[in-house]
Amino acid sequence: MDGTELGSRATPREERFSMTGGDKPTQPAPQNDAGGGAGGAGKRGRSRRSPVYAEFASLDSPAADVDTGGALGEAGISLAGEFDNMLSSFSEGQIVKGTITEIRENEIIVDVGFKSEGTIPVSEFRGFDKINPGDQIDVFLEKLENQDGLVVLSKEKADFFKVWDEIKDGYEAQRVMEGKVARRIKGGLVVSLLGVDAFLPGSQIALRQVSNLDDLIGQGLEFKIIKINKRRRNIVISRRIVLEEQRERQKKTLLQELVTGQVREGVVKNITDFGAFVDLGGVDGLLHLTDMTWGRIGHPSEVVSIGDKISVKVLDFDSEREKISLGLKQLTPHPWDGVEDRYGASERVTGKVVSITDYGAFIELEKGVEGLIHISEMSWTRHVKHPSKLLSIGEIIEAVVLKVDKDHQKISLGLKQVAPDPWSLIEDKYPVGTHLAGKVRNLTNFGAFVEIEEGIDGLLHISDMSWAKRVRHPSEMLKKGDEIEVVVLDISQEKKRISLGMKQLQDNPWEALAGEFAVDTLAEGRITRILDRGAVVELRSDVEGFVPVGQMGKADLKHPEECFTIGDVLPLRVIKVDPKNKRIVLSVGAYLKGVSPEELNEFQERFPIRERHVDVPAGDSEIEAAGEEEALGDEALGDEATAVLEDVTPDLPREPESSDATGQAEGGDAEPEKTQP
């Protein structure tokens, strides 16, 4: 609104004060100050008229006498002129000076010298706690009068339009400008730029995403204006553009200065599983996981963190591809330098278990120096199946240095060497013949392992479990967990073996058995096992004997299963006793030789020859013999059976060769049938 418009608005006032001669002016109907004039001041309970307007309003009173020739008339004309000048000096869209007259909870009352005061929301004032009544401020005159008769003012617009030219120049020239981050809003930050609010989008804050925007509040930073709109008072700025320009300048300078072997300062920008990227000042270099420390680490975050300022060494530089390899551990001496002086052979050391494999465990003695404890060096007495049975990751242990190989960067360590070798004293502690109490720890096909003290086991072989009984499996005599008494038979310190015996706790009974089962002694035996060459019979609970197939009372018998089964009880005669080899050989035929025909016929009827259904493949004689040897013990009985037949040749009953032939073969009429080898 220009001055003409303001003058036109003053015309009604002039008409109300038409002064001619000495006549009193015609007064219009009096106005109610509560309902008009002040533009709604009656609603708010107080007048916001300026002092000039208050004096002028006194002339509007019905009691006022206007005398054109008197002093009062002259004053009225003077006030009317001043008010006209005041109105002509105000126009909408101006920035004017105002005085703070009152501070309320949500608004500030400002007097700009107009007929009424204006209000400004508290939100438009920065540093609200620093303003006081009487302070002068610049305000923007939006309207001379609203529907309530008040002046409409704005401090924000005044601040904006005051710096608009400078903002516009900065935008057009793309000049770097400084601002202070004021607060955080949705999508970005609000920055105070030249005293007005500008919007900084989240994508324009930095080169990479900022994890916590609140950390930037209150910081003074540099920006460039990327968008402006005067009508909407919209200013959009960018910090990223400034950083990119700085980075590009630094990059050009850095690429000209960079050389291999150089040590430079950098900032960790990003961390991955394989390393960390370090900003050297415009160019990023890769600090690989293996170049961070001489020691063993699982992840780069164990050494560096994002934002760390570190010194690194340039290991390799490709100027064309702009790739830089950096090293951190190369700034410190190699840990293997002088390692032989620090770790001598047979020296005790302390370290941390950092890795476990099937063949051993790696122990970190210091950063970059590790030693291996092989699984064979973990225990003197235990058979360690896996190192994890004794050690765990992160455990601090003591070990002994066995060997140092600086050239191959290897150190051999021993865990068992920390304690004395118990086998070095075993012969003195358990001499041969010592009676011990032990616990059956494990059973195998060939014997039982008996623990005589923690970590030391002895072997009780099946052949040393019983004097007279042939033990096929240790479970026939023992079970796991049994507490038994044994005697030490032999000790091999070199092989770390102890042989134990159980039968040796008693005297050898074979001298007594040789008298009890002398040759020609009659006995009964129950078949416990059937072999290809005969049968094993139990004479009593702890004494067994062997009946060769040719001595089973059947002349044409080729295999014991053709007539006999396990559990059959046979009449027997002892034909040989061998106390040395602990064997008793018996014969059914020798027994039948001296019996009556009735008893002989009863035996033949009781054990007739049957068809054998089990097919034995040709050429399996060696396999059968091996099975017989395993069943009977360490030596085969085939030769023994043959020797028995040579020593004793009784007349054996024979099956008739034809339906006409009957009777028994006489001793001199035919050769006895040989046992199948």
C-alpha cells in the first residue's frame, strides 16, 4: 500500500473535523470505544491505542468544543495533521521498528507507533528468555488492521527479508556460507543461516549417513544454498556439496604426494568383515584384517572403531585405479625378531588358547607369536581323542617350550611336560609281582584295561584271566566298572605298557589237575563249543577239555555237528594231559571200548549221524583253522589231535559200509580213519 492509499483512508477523519469560521463542528454520533474505534480492544479488555491516537480520540468526544480560533482548535488541527502524516508513513509490506511493551505466555505485544499495537507469536523469537519489555526490534508490517483492528506483524518475515538480498547473492554465486544447526525435524535439520531458518535435508548432511543427527545440534558448519523461494520463504541448503568439493581438492593433493612406505594420518570411515576403510583426506585406503595386528583377531572391530584417528603405513598404491593398501601392524617391530632369546627350549611359558584343531591347540604367547601343543604332547597317561577334551578357547595355560623354529615361525610346546612323567617312576612304584586293586575301565576282544591309578591303565589279557578255562571274551569273566585284584606281570617304560594278570593271584592248578584227570580217568563232559576238528567240553566249572572229531565215537564222522549239539553230555576217557600247555584231551571212543554192547548200542541210537545242512565252501580250511585257533587260544589243536591219534589208537565203532556190513572194525583189520586236517 502506497502513501496515496494511506491518505485516502484518512479522508473520513478530515470530514469529521470540518472547521469553518467560529462555528462548532457538527459532531457525529459518539462511538463506543468498547465496540469500535480500537478494533476489538473491548473484547481483549484493554486498549492497544498508541499515545498519538489517544490524544486524537479526545477530540471525538461529544463534550469537546472545537474552536477554530482558539487554542484547542489549533491543537485539534495539529493532531489531525500529525495523524495524517503517521498514516501516510505506514504501508503494508514494510519493515518498521517496534518496541516490546508486554510479554505474555504465548505472544509478544509490540508498539510500532500506529493507532494500535500488534502481537507476534512467541515461536518467532529465538532466545525468548533474552528479550525484555522496552527492547526495540524490526518487524514486518503485514496488515495495517485486521478484523479486530490490530496491526498484523511478523518478526520472522522481517528477519527473512532483511537478509534476502544476501541469501540471493549467495545462492547465485554458490558461495559457502556458515550456519548453526538449530534443531532436528522430520527429514533433516533446521539451520540458522544469517538469522533465518533454512532446511538441511538428511541426504545433504554428510557424505555418508549420519547415525545420530542430534549430535550435530548446536554445531557451526559450512553450507551452500541449493534452492530458494522468496514468496514461501523457503531456503534449502547442502553440506554434502561443500564436503564433496573439499574432498575433491584434498584428493588431488593427496594423489600427488602419496608414495609407498609413507606413514599418514587417517580416519576410520567404514568397517567390514575383511577390513576397514580409512579416509586419508579425500581418498579411502583399505586396511586389511591381516595387516591390523601381528596377532590373531576375528573381526576388525576388535582393533579399530568408526571415527578413530589412526596412523597407517602405505603398503601399495595404484594411482590409475586409485587403490591404496594400508598397514597398521607394520608400524611396530616384527614380533618374531629375537624370539629365540625370549623363548628358550625347556622354558615354561604362559599363553592363551586361541585355536583348537584335530591335531592340537595354538597358544598365543604374545601378539603375533603362537606356539602349537600337539595332541601327543598333552598328556603322559591319557589317550586324548581331541584337544577340546582338555582345553578350551580363551583358557590361560602353562606350557613348556620344546622347540623354536624362527625361520618357519614355529614354536612347539608341551603341556604334559609341565608335570613329571609318571612312567619314569612306574617301575619303582609297581615292581613286577605287586598285587594291586584296580577298576575295569574298558573291555576289548583281547582283554580288559584296568586303571591302577588316575591316568595309568594296565592290560589284563584274556589268557591271564583263568588257569583252566579258555576265555573267548573278557565279558565272560568281567564287566566294566568291576573292582578287581590283579598282579603286575611286566612293565615296559619305553612303550608305556603294564601287563596284568588275574589268574596269577592263585597257584597254578595244573599239577593238581594232572593227577585229577590222569590218563584213563573216566569223566563226563558237556559240549560248550563245536569246532570243525572236534568239540570243547566242560568237565567242571573252571576246567575244559577237548575231544577231537576222530575220538567222538563215530568212525565215519566228518564234522561234530552231524551227530552232536551244544549241551550234549558225553561219556569220556582222558587220553592225554598236557600241564605245560594246559590241555586235557579226551575220547568217547576210548570210553566205549570197554563198555557192554547194550551201552554201545544205546550211545549209537542216542547220537545218530544226521545230514548236515551247513555248506562249507571248498578252500576254507585255513579260515576254519583260524577260527578254531581263536576259539581255543594262542595255539591250534590240530597237531595235538593228530598226536593223540598216534599215541592212542582204540577200536572205534564204525558205521557199516553197506546194508550187509555190521559190527565193529577190529584193531588190526583196518587202519583207523584219519582226522581231516
